[in-house]
Amino acid sequence: MRHNEEMQCFFPDAKTVRVDRRVTARFFPSLVSGTPQAIAEQYHVKLGAVERVLGKECQWIHLDPRDALRFAQRLCAEIGSGLLMRAKTLGPGQQILEHFTFTELRLGPQVSRSELKSTFHAQSKDWRRDNQAGVDTRPAATGWQVANPPPGFRLVSELQRQFPNREQPVSQLVLSDGLATMSVFIEPMSSPARTAEATNADGALSVFVRPMGENMVTVLGEVPPAAAQQVGRSVARQPAAR
């Protein structure tokens, strides 16, 4: 369940409630952050078919990338309100990498407050709480930059995150083209030290890890591996102010 920026996940088998706070992640249906003009600079935009979804008229919008550094997107918005009802991320062969959809939707005053509570709300009062929201996260100048981001990707957030199990804070840079997002984490190298780069892709998510001197750079994003690699390999210290 999500209330504003706080997420609660209920695990009845483990009798645990995990509490987390959204910092940079996109959650369906709030997937689009850029202006139409900014998105059109990086994607070919055209209208698709109109489809009925859960009894409502839904307009498909096709977003095809202008380069190989982002994925194609298919968005279906309710015609009356513009609410995103379905979203698909497509790979280079038009295969579906990720798919979001509502399975039930009611809008307006017909939804009561009691229906917004988890079915586990009453019995979870004595469950263990895993409070991930306790991680200290604050906007801060990190001293790092991405010198050569893919076209259209701009720095939208810069953070310092202090995790309970780490002595030193982790720097985080967030880049977005208005639709796709990448997070870059820079932290002191742990032992044993990594000596080689590594790339992994799972569905729409790419992860790139690169040792850089005494630091480790990790890039996570719903982008092709080449985009994550380009960002990770261009992380550098910001030049000193003169």
C-alpha cells in the first residue's frame, strides 16, 4: 500500500510489515515526469487504437525511441481524465519487458476510506516492522557528475543516503529523460575490492557496476544496458570551482 511517499508491504507468512519511503522511484500510474515537448525530442510519438479497459475508453499512445539508448513505451490513458490505465515497455524486438495494468478501478466518492486499508491492517499491529524509511536521505551536493549522459537525460536529483550498515554515506545521482530514469550510486569500495566491470539485465532493468579508484559506481535503470554503461563510465568528480 502507498500513502503519499510512504510504502507499506505486508508479508503475512513472515508476520512482517516493510515500510519504505519513495525517494526517486516511479510507480504506476505516475510514470511520466517530463513535458510532452521534452519527451517528443527523444521519442517518436503517435496515437494508437482506442480500447475499452475496465469499462472505460482508453487511448493508446505509442512512444518509439529515436536511438538505441531507451526502450519503446506503450501507454494507455483514460480519455476523460488522462489517468494511465495500462503501460508496456518493449524491447528491441517488440517483446514485452514490463507490463502494468489496473485489475480493478473505481474513481470518485464511491470509494470509502475503509476500502483503502490493507486486509492485514488489524492483524498486523503486532507484526515486526522493517523500517526502511529510517534511512537518512537528504538532497545534497555530492561532488560527482555524469559527464557524458545519453541525449535527453538530465540530472533531476542529487542525494546523500546514510544506510544503517555502512559507515560512510552513499552518493546518488538521478537522471531522467522524462520517461526513463537511471540512478547512479557512488560509494567507497568494500572488501574484497572488485576489479572488473559487470553488466546485468533482467527484463527492463539494467544494472552496471564499475570500480573507479577507491570507489564503486553502480547504475540501475529501466534502460538498455548500453545506456547504463555509458552513464557509469562517464561518472567523474566535478571540477573544482574557480
